[in-house]
Amino acid sequence: MSRDGSTAECIQLDRSLLMSEGSTTHPEGTTAMYMLEQDLARSRMGEMQAEAAAASRARRLYLARRAARRAERAVRRAARASAAVY
């Protein structure tokens, strides 16, 4: 019986069980949280790399089209110059 007259069970903890899981400085859920954060960081990094790759492809496509337009203008200019000579 406890001091107030109620019956309470006494729970005894075995300290060796508490210590056997590894470091006592980190609660049990910390590892799971760390892994979750790492997965989230990897996922976000993958998204950012995909965005960067898409932007890079868009920029290269823009530059290629611009170069093609300049080349077409140069061909037309050369054709006019050639026609003017003959």
C-alpha cells in the first residue's frame, strides 16, 4: 500500500536494458527523425537538381535556336550578296 492508502504496483526498471540500446544522450526516436530529415533533404536536393537540369536544357535550347536564326540570316545575307554580284 502507498502512503495515501491505495494499492499501487511498483515498477522496477533494469538499467542494463536502458543502456543496451546504445548512446543514452539520444532518445530512441532521434535516429528515426534523423533518417526522416536525411530522406527529406535528399528528396529536396533531387528536386533542385532536376530543376537545374531543366533550366540548363532550356537555356541550351534557347541558345541553339538563337544561333540557328543568326545562321539563317547569314545565309540570306550571303544569297543577296551573291545575287547582287551576278
